[in-house]
Amino acid sequence: MLFKQEHKQMILDGRKTATRRAWKKPMVKVGGIYKCKLQMLSKKYFAKIQVTKLYKQCLGDMTKKDANKEGYELLRHFYKIWVEINKEWIPLQEVYVIEFELIKSSSTENKW
């Protein structure tokens, strides 16, 4: 899964345990293990995560707790990064919410 540089440390610290994606259909499955990358075609990854929940939600239905799972203290902070990445905030837009946990590994192979 692709993440922004600013999300890397949030994930590694366990502060970011969810991500929202504007997909037409789910690209992950519950129980699946995915590599977290900063560049699309790179083989390098900075972490592995396991998806624990997958569901749809309208952006406008997000709560402070949802923003916290995204790694942000306040909803307006998440709103700002969402607009930077996706160009607009549409409250009725349904997105996929992927909740995950970091998989601890002693291996550093292919990592940054």
C-alpha cells in the first residue's frame, strides 16, 4: 500500500492504524498482509501491516476518533491532508476504511 512520507513514522509508532481510500472496489482484504511503500514501483517498503477491518464510510460521517486512528489529533488536520492528496473534500463521498495493525519483524530485508 502506498503512503505519504508524513505517514511513515505515524505507522511505525502505531499512531496511524487506519487509512481511507477513494477506491471503486476494495483493493485489500481482511486478514491480508501488505507492504507499506512510499513509491509506487519500488521494491523497498518501510513496514508490513495486516488488515483487521474493511468497511465503507462517508467522509462527512468521520469523527474525532476516526481522525485519531488516521494518526491525527483533530479532524481538521485529517481534512487538510485529505484535500492535499485527493484535491477535494466531498462529505457524501463513500470511501473504503482500512483498519490495520503493524506487523513487528526482526528482518530488515527490503526495508528503508
